[in-house]
Amino acid sequence: MKSHYRVGMRTIKTGIAVALCMIFFHYTNRGTPALAALAAVFSLREDWRTSFNFGKTRIFGNSVGALLATALVLFQQLQVIHFFSKSLAFLLDKCLLSLSVIS
């Protein structure tokens, strides 16, 4: 029985990206590299330009989410919107989820 599977450049790129993540995390003592390796795998696309644009989009989306989460935590700590913090977090979560599904 002949196998139709062959190792292509995308597989090699993915292996290199995961290996670099593991080496970086090992030498910087940052813990387990599982999430970084998964992010590298999910961010790799067909070519360099597409991968770079997708990476920029992920960084922007993660930054917006981190800023909103930080603001909500600060507001909750300051008791500014204690009553509305859960409903506001729920609404922001649903809005961001719908935006991620659309794009």
C-alpha cells in the first residue's frame, strides 16, 4: 500500500517554529511552551506575507482584549462600576466574540 502523505515546506516551517518556541522557553525559564507553540502553529499560513498579516491581526486583537480586561479589573478594584462590572464584561465578551466570528 502506497502512502500519499509527503512532508512539505509548510510542515517543515511548522516544525521549525515549534522548535524555536521550545528552545526559547527552555533557555529563558518561562515555563511550558505549549501556548506559544500552539500560537505559532495557528499563525503559520501559506506564505510569509499572509502569516505576517495574520500575526499582526492576532497581536492587535490580543492587545485590545488585554486593555479591556485591565480596564475592567481596575474599575472593579476602584469600585467605580462594581454593580455593572459583570454585565459590562458579559456584553464586551459577546461583542468581541461576534466580531471574531465575523472576521
